[in-house]
Amino acid sequence: MADRLLFSKVGRARYISHLDLMRTFQRAFFRAEIPIKHTEGFNPHPFVSIALPLSVGYSSQCEILEFGLLEGTGHEEIPARLTAAMPEGIVVHSCYPAQRKLKELACVNYIMNCEYLEDRPQACEPAMRALLGQDSLVARKKSNKAKSGFTEVDLIPLIKSWRLECQSDTMTLDMVVSAQNPGLNPELIRAAFCQTYPQFTPDFVTFHRREVLDGAGEVFR
């Protein structure tokens, strides 16, 4: 049976790439003297796998890493030992045996904050509501399988729910989107909004992954 970690990635750690993050965990297990399973072959290395790789620059409080813990170390002592070996911004919250298959992870709750240096234009909020209220919203996304390197995807069916809140200089979109097969990167929503309403392009945009969910909308662990 595999084991899992629940960890957060915030602050400067947001800019650690997916591959570098896996290497960071491999080194952290070694420094913390936590014995884990290794890959087989001529060049074995500690096996770690992160579910739903996070885009560079995104923060998260619900990242899941899967690994194999060898005998001799209890799950309860791992979070503190690993966190002490991690760079600033990565905190391990819990360690537990995996009970559910990763394919059951169906949705992700993201928070997208659009910030304006000056007061937010009054028409910004209804523009976003109009965009997400469409029956269809086709966007281009990168694809390694397509000869052109891009494919078209309709974003609307991949958005399960959304809620919009606005303050004087910030528009916040709280959304639940498809996690995989196919998944929806909220950057596509930002791009579609800016392309459709260039006059409302925000000065800064941040993305935060708040929770991962199963098909019934319950927290996935």
C-alpha cells in the first residue's frame, strides 16, 4: 500500500517547478533520514509522485504526494521531520496510508484574484459573469498530441461551479473545475477574459489551489 503526504506550497516556494519539487522531496527524505522505497534498475532513486502537478507561480494548501514508506518510521512523526528539511514555503501537514485511488480525484477548488492598481472598473464584474454564463467558451490550449501543438477545448463543461466577489480593487473568482481527463487550468479562464474584454485586463492575477475533491464534491485524501 502506498503512503501519502498532504502539504502546502506558498510564498517563494510557488516558483519551484514540478520536477524541482520532486527532487526537493527526494533530498528532504534523505536529509530527514526517512527510509522510503526506491525505483528499480541501474540507477535507483527515491520514488515520489505528486498528484496534479501545480503550475509555476500558483500557491496551494492541498498538494498530495505519494510515496512508499519503509518499516521503522511512524506516519505521525514524518510531517515535522520533513518540514524541517524543506525550503521556506513548503509545509507538510499530514502523512497517512493511501486508501483511495488517485483516479477518484475529480475536481479542484481554485481561487483566482484579479487585482487592479486603480479602482476596479464598474463593468468588470458583469463582464466576468457574462463570460462564465455562456453556453460555450472555446479556448486554445497546448497539447503534446496535436500536430500543431495546440488543441481547442470548451471551458464551460469543465467549470462545475463558480462564485464571484468584488471589492474596490480586486475581483475574486472562487471556482470548482475538472481536475483530470481533462483537467482545466484556471489560467485559460484568465486568458479568455482578457481576450474577450481587453479593457478589463487586471494588473495582477494570482491563483491558489484551496482543495481537491472527489466526484461527489467531498474532500479527497
